[in-house]
Amino acid sequence: MSDAYIIDTCRTPRGIGKIGKGALADQHPQHLAATVLKALAERNQLDTAEVDDVIWGTSTQRGKQGNDMARMALLDAGYSHLASGVTLDRFCGSGITSVNLAAATVAAGFEDLVIAGGCEMMSYTASLADPANPSMMDAGNLRLRRNVPQSHQGVCADAIATLEGIPRSALDELALLSQQRAAAAIEGGHFKRSLVPVYREDGSLALDREEFPRPQTTLEGLASLKPAFEVMAERVIDDHGNTYAGLIRQVFPELKINYVHHAGNSSGVVDGAGALLLASGAYAKKRGLKPRARIVAMANVGDSATLMLNAPVPAARKVLAKAGLTVDDIDLWEINEAFAVVAEKFIRDLKLDRAKVNVNGGAMALGHPIGATGSLLIGTLLDELERRDLKRGLVTMCAAGGMAPAIIIERV
């Protein structure tokens, strides 16, 4: 085995994920992906005929987001037809998984130059949703759920907060901190190295800044928001009389869910794409590419599918064990803020120094473009390690089905 190195990383700004409101919502998902692929090629003067593969994460692979976005986007970006591409889905974990698989093929010696990343246009995927037929409620999944109940992620977040005894006040405080840190990072230019603007087909600027953050957020404002999932939780969702809360009560029959999550302490609905350029040491040396970081270790973990969101802690422990490291060896942490309870539980269970976790804010402030987020977080982490002259960081996130991928990177 050899080392796999991160040469470069870039991403689009995140646009509000609502048609008619978001600056990117009128763009094709393929165009967002092509934007970052083109930027990587130009910034690193790549001979794209030498790109062995593009491994891409997209969760909702239907309609405009179907048809192997990796291959279509690289062609759209002007890459050589010799470059190949594949698109994968590990739900929210897709953007980490694409990087992990790219790093694995390089470390194994099978490939020399691989691009990994992801894209999700949540403005578009929202248009595909059918409230009368919730996703994963078809006959096959209903059969599965008789043995493995799987609920809505927001209801799961509230159930976990209830089981863990984490009050809404703590979750709102974390949401406010996320907004404050994001505002400071934007003001301080912490995202400038990786951020690339999105232009429309006619050459006009679509977006060159983060669109979702709400720096005016206050604790009082957060406290005034109504819980987002209470009504949904008890709504009948199939012909068998199941409700989202009822699915959880099949496993936790005595649980009385305290509904504490709302729009302010949940991840934002946004559009965005991000990508990383990975290479072997030999290829980087041959082409004069300067590695920025080394992939230290990777891991995947499954946990309770019923609670869905609890796998990041065991994933972090697993990847630390694989690397022969401890919590104290990690300088910065990125745990996706899918819901405030995910990050709060992660910090509490691992007894982390809060000053080292999501230091530039997270998805509650910046948004969570499902298949892209993991790649964005890895890039953000690397930029921040360099900015602070630190050595090592860990990224993980929850994914539907009760999973979590994780990765540790180390500056070269």
C-alpha cells in the first residue's frame, strides 16, 4: 500500500435550495458538478486524459440528477473522453464515501489520479417529493420495516434528544454558535481558497458567496420557532396505519418524544457541489503537483436504523483505532450538523473540546447539500488546518439507514 494525497479541493457556494428563491436553483445539477471539475483542472493544469476516474456522490439519482452525473459532468467540464466517471449513493455520507473510495484505489496502486466529490440540488429534489407517497414507503420497504422500523430523520433526531436527555436550549445554543462561527469565517475570508463562483451559460454570475447563513440569528428568535416534526410524526403514512413516531415506538414502546428540532437547529436546504483532487505520490512528483494532505485512515460503520443518526460516534472511534490515534491526536473535527442533536451528542460522547469542533460553523448555518456535504467538509477542514498551521483532522457524518463514513487527514 502507498499513500493517497489530496492535491487540491474546491467547491461552489451553497445557494438556498428553493426554486424561485435560490440563486442556483435554475441551474442544472450537472452544471454545478462541471463547475468544480473545470476549476480543479484549470487550477492544477491537469491533462484530463490522465484522470483515471471521477467518483461522485449524489443521493437522489432521479431525473436531472440521474444518468451517472460523474461522467456527464466531466464531459460538460471539457475533460478528455478518456476520463471515466461513476456516481454512488450513501445518502448523506456520499461525499465522504466518494473521497474514501478514490483514496483507496490510489493507495492500492490501481489508480494514480482520481477526482472525488459530490453534488446535490435540493431545490430540484424537493420538486420530486410526493407527500402522498413518502419515500421508502413502497411495498418492498414496508416489508423491510416490519422487521427494521425506519422513521423520518427529523423525528429520529427528536427521539435521540429525548433518549439522551438533551434539552432544546442546548440545541439552540449550538445552532446560534454555528451561525456566529459561519459569519466570522465568511467575514474573515476562511472559505476563499476553495470557493469558486458559478456562472450561467451566458457568462453572467449566478452566485459567488454563501447564500443561506442568517447572521442575525438570536437565541430569542430560535426559541420562538415551532418544532418542525411534531405534526408529521403522528401522521398516518401508509395503508397499515404506520406513523413516523409509531415506527420508533415499535423499538422504544415507552418513549414519549419531546419535539425540539426546528428550522433553526436543523441543517439548511441548499444547492451545491464540491470536489477534491487525489493522486499517488509518484504521480504528484512526476507532474509537479504539491500534495497538501495525506489520507491517514478511513472507516464505515452501521448503527441503529431505527434511530438512524447515531453512527458518527462509533465511526469516529473506529477510524481513530485504525489510525492508532486518540481523540487528543485530532486538532480539528468536522461533524455534519444534520440536526443539532447529532453534533451535540458527538461532542458529549467523545468529550471533545468545543473549540475544535465545526470551527467555521456547520450545516445549520451553511446548509447541507446531501451528496456533496462530505466532500465540502473535507475541503473546509484542510483549508482550516492550513490556516491555523495544525496537523490532523477528522470528518464524519450520519447517513440514512443508520450509517456513518469517517476519514482522517493529515497535512503534508
